Amino acid sequence: MSSFNIGDFVCLQNHPYLSTNHKIKIAANADMTPPIMIVGEILNKDEYNTSTGKQSEIQLRCYYYSTKEGKYIDKWIKAEQLKKLDVSETYLKIDEFNKIDDFDLEYLKNLYLNKMVCLKSVDFELNKKKIFIDSSDGIRTNKENNHLEFLPPVMTIIDIVKNKEEKRFSSTKSDSIEKDLSKYIFKCKWYNPKTSSYSEEFIPSKILGFIVNQTEFIEMIMAGIAENNFLIASLKGKHILELEDSSNKVINNIIKPIEIIFNHYYYKINAFDYAKQKTSSYTIDNLYSLDFIEKSTIFAPTYPRYKTTFYPITENTFHEQEYYFIKYRDKFNKITNRTIKVLYKEPYIDPESNEDSFFIVANCLLRNGHIRHFKLSQILESTEIINGVKMLEEIEVEDIL
């Protein structure tokens, strides 16, 4: 059986989530899925049942929020009836209150009063998906939406008090905790749509996560959107692009923010992704920096140019180990926009015109960094990305020459 600590995420054994997999979608009657709970108190008495001779079972006081009832619920459950879940991806500071026991009450009040918090399990409930069959248009199709039955509210800390109960150690085993709990209790206030009024509740500090105030960042982003400027986003994990036939990787991306989305307790940015050529969502954590960049700082002039002198696209437009944003017509006459990194130029004789021409051989970010051959004659527009290698790979050009 797993060992449990205050603040652990747990659920009943019949919950469909696995300890490391929280992306399982729920079909049939999703309302029968139990909540994800947080351990708020542990009772591990050093006692033995006189009739069975077995040690008393470990009891866990588990907390969750019921959206239907509009209140927090806590239940004592035997540890053997529960399974522990790994920490999910979150934008809360979930460890903020784990080490506050050494601070005095007045210090904590000065630090945290009027700050925002939420139950640590918020991301489990916010991202829980249910599948249902929709036949409204005469065709049975599987659709999905969020299952928000136990989504906890965002709350404001209005008071902090010491817990009347205290941590208790075993009288027979050294360093063995018989009763574990939070030293401090937060009094929290939130708007309760169930009652159309405000509710207040005393909640153990260690089951809460701290919400970072993002107002300043959002105001900066809104100003950048208004000025039609660009940002650099950091790619993480599976989103990092490995360039074919190269040890280099694309770890940053050029994005153009479009709008701000608020997702329960944090903000997201909808932005146009220049690598994938589509609108994607980003959080503030995904941004390389909040320094907006003007278009003229990222993109050089576009070819062909039609000012006082005509400048066509030629093989000399492209330079090896540089990034370009191109508009390309393929053999099926489909036009796509792509970000490419030029590897080399390969001459060939066009079989239709019997004239000399070139392939621009490049890593294509739209195709996950794989190498593609682009006919020079089919490139309709080309724009060099200024210092593209440094910007997207964080490598100085001199280092790869």
C-alpha cells in the first residue's frame, strides 16, 4: 500500500484515472465518477485491535468541493480504499504553504491576507473530459466536453488562524507521527453561484495552492496586441522540433498574440503560431519573455519586391543556415505558408521548360523539422527571419559555420 502525506491527491479505487495517467476520457454516466480529493489530515494510531491482533488502519481526512451543493466536503476514509495520483500539470504554486509552520501568525497575515488561492486539485477537475453521443444532426457522433462536477472556486484569504488541534507523535515509536495536519487554517471567501451570494469557509492551508497575480503581465500583453507586435514562445517537451540530419533543435517559436482567454484561475493567450501555421494557446509560462518585438525587427523585406525597381526571387535570395518565411505552391497547386531553414541549393534542369533551376533544400517546421525540397519557381514569396538561428535555436550563427 502507498504511503500518504498531507496534500497528496487521492481518489477511490474505482476512479478511472491511473496514478500517472490523468488524460483518460469518461464515457457512459460521468456523474458516477468520484471526485479527486486532497489529504488534509492523517490519523495513524499506534493501537492494535484486541480481537484480531492487527494494528489500527490508517485513516485519511480527504477534502473536495461539490459544485452541486456549493460547499466543501470532507470525509474520513481508510487508506487502503484509496489510490494516490501523481501531481498534474498546474499553474498554481502548490508548494507555497508546505513550509509555513515555522512562521508566526502576524507574518503570515501580512504576507497572504487578500491573496487568491484554490484547492490544489483544481487542474484535475478543470481538465476532466467526458464523452457523449450527439445525434442532433441525424448522425451519431462522439463529442466531448469538460466534466466540472467538482471544480473548486477561486477564493480570497480573509483571515488566518492557528489550528486548534496539533500534530501528535507516537508515544511508543520515536519520530513516528500519529496525527498529522496543517498548523494553520485559512478563512476563505468566494462567490457561490449555488446561493447567488458569498460563502466563507475555514480550510487547512496545506490543501490549498497559491494563485499568482498575473494582472501586470496581462496588461503588457494587451498593449502588445493593440500595437500588432510579436512575441517569442519557448517550446517544451514534445513540442521541441528536432531538425532532420542535424543535432540542432528549434526550442523557440515566433507567435503573434490575438486575444486573452481566462481559464478559471489563470490566463491563456491565443496566438498565431508561425511554425505550425495555426492559432494555438499559450500560457505566460510558455513565453520566452514579455518583451514585444516589432515586425520589422523579426522579418526582413519580402521578395519579390515591386517598388521603383523589381526584385524577383532568385537562388541568391536564400542563404544557407538561415530561416525564411515562404509562401509556396505545391504540385497540386495548393498554396501554403511555411517557416524553413535553408540547408543548401541544389541545381536541376526543369523537365518542362528545359531551363536551369534550383531546389531549395530545407528543414520545414510545418513538417516537424523534416527535410523538404522546394522548387525555386514555385516559391511565390520569401521573407528572411532576421537572426533566425539565434532566435529559434538560441545558437549564434558563428557557432555553426
